[in-house]
Amino acid sequence: MMEQMQLEQRLACLEAKEAIRALLGRYQTERSRGVCQGLYDHFWSRREDTSLEVGASGVFQGPRNAAAYYQKDPMPGTFQVYITGEPEIILS
């Protein structure tokens, strides 16, 4: 019985991690295509402790400030590459 519960917990954990990876992949695809409008609404939670850190652009604390980052479109004629590695996903 205990072994079955452990297997079910491990399976649930693996499924959650895969869902997070898939979400990050969709986000990355849209971001690389230059689609900024709507990214926050589609991919972010509305938690008050939301924050976004974007290199030299700074840290955007709170949902309103994080959403504001995505309101600007990339400059026309520029090529932007967003490189992400495999994130370490830790579930609690």
C-alpha cells in the first residue's frame, strides 16, 4: 500500500514538472516570435508576490509592474533572441 502511494506521488510530481516545462516552452516560443502583448495575461499568475527580473531592464515587483514590462513591443527591425536553459523545477 505504501509503495503504491509513493509511486502515485512520484507520478504526480513528474506530471507537474512536465506541465511546467511545457508552459515554459510555449512562453519561450511566443517570446522568441516577438509577441509581447498578452504574454503576461496568458502566462503569469495574479499573485501579489509576482516579480520579474530582466537583466539590465531591472526588477518588476508586483503583478501590475510585471504586466507593464510586456506592454512594450520590441523595436522594429531588431532581432531578439531569448535563450533559456533547462530550469531546475522544485515542487514543494
